[in-house]
Amino acid sequence: MRTIGLDVGDKTIGVAISDPSGLIAQGIKTIKRSNLDDDILEIKRIANSFKAEEIVVGFPKNMNGTIGSQGQKVINFVEVLKKEINLPIMLWDERLTTVEASRMLIEGADMRRDKRKKVIDKLAATIILQGYLDHKRKSI
């Protein structure tokens, strides 16, 4: 079963997909946001092309667990997405995933800031999705 992972930001949406067995997440692209309709259309296209059966969206909470303005934006985005895509959509706590992704790119790949900006959202989506897949596997 393939699952899509999304890291929804104001300017971009990082996208990851699981392998068919649902064990490994892989980043596939970063969508440059233009307008909500086009963003949703691109996610639908990706879901259809990979025959995805569910979507996991990173849910940015504050460190104390409360929902801030970015978290509310994600909730609003997911409400629209649910009306347009007939797949289960889950929110997944994404606290510190972008920080982790940035650290991985600096330490592991020694990547310059301008190059990091191009891949960080895709990597964050991969971390979100992998966390969800690992949790799901442990729960079985």
C-alpha cells in the first residue's frame, strides 16, 4: 500500500511516497505553491500516478503541543484536500522535522544553504512519512 507524505508550507509543499510495501519513504518532489486549486490538482495527479491509498500531512504543533498559526493553515489545507481527494488523510506531528532535515543536509551532505533550500521540504516530507510508516508497522 502506497502512502503519500506532505510537508505543507506557505511557499512549497514537499512530497514523499512510500514503496509499495509501505516500509520505506522516498522524497519525490517539491511543489512550488501558486494557488490552492493548482496545489490540490498536483497532489491529485501524484496520488493517481502512484496509486496511493492514503495521505499523511505533517502537522506543525508548537513545542508545548498547542496549535499555532502554521498548524491552523495546515488544518485548513487538509479540509480542502479532503473535499477534493477521496483518500484517507491523516495529520502527523512534524515538530522539528525541518530542523532535523536541515541538520542532515549540513552534517551528512555538507550542503550549502542555497542548495539546501531546494531539497529541504522534500526531505522533511520523507522524514514525516517515514515516522508514520515506522509507527504504523510497530502498531501491527
